Amino acid sequence: MGRVYRVEDTKAKEEIALKLIKPEIADDKKTIERFRNELTTARKIAHRNVCRMPSSNKPSIAVLYFENTNDDENLKGYRTMLSNMMITDLSQSKYLNILTIDKTYSLLKKLGIEESKRYSTEDLIKVSREGQVDYVVTGSYIQGIEDFTITFVMQKL
């Protein structure tokens, strides 16, 4: 069918897979359809040992851990659960590229902010650059006497 090369996308500054199709089969509609299906499937794979497929011009978003405004130990689990739920739901959209749960954790750990209660503007800029995303979502939650409030903000950086 062709050859696959591991190359660096100089614009995104990351390794990607480049697949070249032989000219004699490039006009075959079934081959092109199979290639498109392969590309769609490959874009869904997120693992540190797999090259990422270059994406379209869809907006990319990183959803960070939520702030536990009460500092209530009983509510600590919501910190990651809320961001994981949002990542899972947003990942269903064909119009967005969402940083995966594993990638988000690895990125926060790499930057040394995985345990931060709040993120500074500098932290958000680093996340945007390192994660190669257009937008960063941050949020918080608070337990009131009779209600539970969740807020979030999406920032273009």
C-alpha cells in the first residue's frame, strides 16, 4: 500500500506518523476510504508509545483538575472526577480535540503541578504550550449547606 515514516511535525513540535500511498493505488476509491478509516481510528489512540496522527483544524482543549474550594477532605475525589467526566464527554465530539485523561495527568506531573490546588496564569500557559492545546479549562466546586456548585472557565492561551 505504501510506507509509514516516523517524522517530526515542526509546527506542532511532536512526532507523528507519515504514510505515503503508492501512486498506482492512490486513485482507487476503496483504498482511499480504507486509508480515511485508518486515520480516524489512529487519531483515537492515545498512548506514550504511539505516534499521534496530525489532526485537522479542530480546536484542542486541556481540562485540568478542579479546585476543591472548601478544602474538604471528603470532597477531594471530585477534583479529578469532574475533570475526567468532562474529558470523557467532550472527547465524544467530532469537532474537538481533547487531551486524554492520561495525557493530562502526565503533563501536570511533568510540570510539577499535579497536586496544585490552584493554577497560576504561568501554569496555564505552560500547559497550553507543552500540551499543544488552544484552550485550557479550569474549574472549582464548593459544597454549600443545601447545594453543590461547580464552575468552570475555558481560556484561550
